[in-house]
Amino acid sequence: MNLERWISQRKPEWTTLEDLLKILDRSGIGKLDNTQLKDLGRLYRVTSADLSRARALKLGAEVEGYLNNLVVRAHNQVYQRDKNRWKDLFHFLWVGFPFLVRQNILYIALGFLLFTIPCVGSYFMVQKDPTFAQLEIKKGEPIVSEDLWDMIEKKHMWTDAAQDQSPTAFGMIATNNIRVSILAFVLGITFGFGTIYILIVNGMSIGSTFGVCQLHGMALPLMAFVAGHGVLELSAIFISGGAGLLLGKHMLFPGKLRWPDSLKVGARIAFGIFAGTVPMLLIAGSIEGFVSPRTDLPVNAKILVSLATAVGLAAYLFVPRGKPKISSETEALS
């Protein structure tokens, strides 16, 4: 069987079904005439058969994902039920998001490495040559700013001020962390190169800051501050980076799909991965705003918070709770 020819022959009917679904999404079932309603049922059945054949022939994740998306969307229209958005959202966060993370763990692991290697490397570079932290990423923007360096030299933890203004700090911190994660995800549209840049630069920034703190005896206070929220915050950034890299992969290597179709499939899955990090970032931001800056809490208490979030996150992401239909889960948030 010539697979390329089979896909080419079947593509017109898939496109027709997709067009009908767009009308339904935009205007509802009342906009379809009798012929279109019959076509909807027929195309749903034949596309379901095509999906089964694509799986049997092992045509790859791109084709299977695209067809799976069409079949699930058509099924929801042919067998309409009352939608419960809150229930769908809970199901996505409880089942769909962890499944997406496990399924795309290699991209997330690559995001972890792109952050961690520059982070560790920058730390040791600063130990060897402190002027490394003064290198400018962009004109007028050194890796460690002069104001921050000055506070470190004076042995003043810049995080202490957040203790007296926790609600405000929570808002600012959560917003900043979400901004970094959004950039790591969205810049996947630059064929993944923007995502790589964001991960490397943030890794260098954190590694260099720890390096300067180590030189001035401030590493332990900084570690105490980061301990409570760091697991959730950094994990969310790695996951968002993995989503951006996945998006870039679909743009660079569309496989058997047309480039726009590959982008559509990649964007839907990548968005699902990114969307699941938002609650993680909000929880991390609340810990960072209300717990991490508190000087009246012992370091051991913050380490216990770190261990608890690490164990909880690992159980949440890696203990299987069923196998959702990916397109259905991501659709619930789109």
C-alpha cells in the first residue's frame, strides 16, 4: 500500500469534516442543512475507520493525532451531551495533563537539560572568574545586575522585603513566573529557537546569581528562600519549555502531514501541556510570596515544604490514572 497516496486520497474527506466542525463550533448545529447533517454522520464513521487503519499501519503520531482530534470532535457533535466545563477542566488537570507530560517526557527532559547545564556551568564559571556574571546578555543587561550584585556584597537578602508585603509579592512573583513559562512555550513558534534561548538565559541567570552569592557567603540564605517553591516553579518552566520544543519540532519536521496540519496538531498538544502548568505556577507563587521570604521559619521547615511538593508532584504526574483522548482534553481548555 502506498501510504502517501492513501493519505492524499483520504485528505479531502478529512478536510470536509473539519470544515463542518468549524461551522458547528462557530454557529451551532442549526446552521447545517440536511445534506450537511448526513455528511457529518457519514464522515464521522469513515474517519473513525481511517483512524483505526492509521493506527494499524503505524503512520505516526502526527497523522494519528490529527485523525483522533477529528473523530473526538465529531463524536461530541454526533452524540451531543450537556457539557460541564468545570468537570472537563478537572478531568483534564487530574488525568489529561499528567498523561501529556508522561507521553512527551523526552521534550521536557530536553528542556530540563537546556536550563540545568547552563545553570551549573555558569555557577562554576563565576567561581573561577567573578566577572563572568557581568557579561551582558543584551546591551546594558548583565547576567547579574549591578543593583543585585551590590545587595549581595552588602549581605542583604533582597527577598526579605517580600515578607512584609506578601499579597503584593505573591501577585508580582506569580505574574513573573507565568511570564517566563509563557515565553518558553510561545517562542516555540520560532521553530523552537526562542524556547532554547529563554531556557539557557534563565539557567545562566540563576546559576550566576548563586555563584555570586556563594562568593559572598550568601548561598545558604538564597537556598533557604528558593527551597520551598523551587520544585514547582522550576518544574513548570521545564514543562513549558518542553511544550515549546514540541511545538518547534512539529514546525521543523511535519512528517506525513502538511505543514499547517502538523502545526495545528503540535499546537493543540503543546497548549495542553502548557495549560497544566498554570495551577503549578500559582501554587509556587503563593508559596514564594507567603512562605519562602519568612525569616521566622526555620530552614528545615522550608526544606520539608520542598520535599513535600517534590513527592506530591511526582505522584501527581507519574502515577497513571487512565488514558484520555488527548485532543478532547486539550479542547476543554481551548
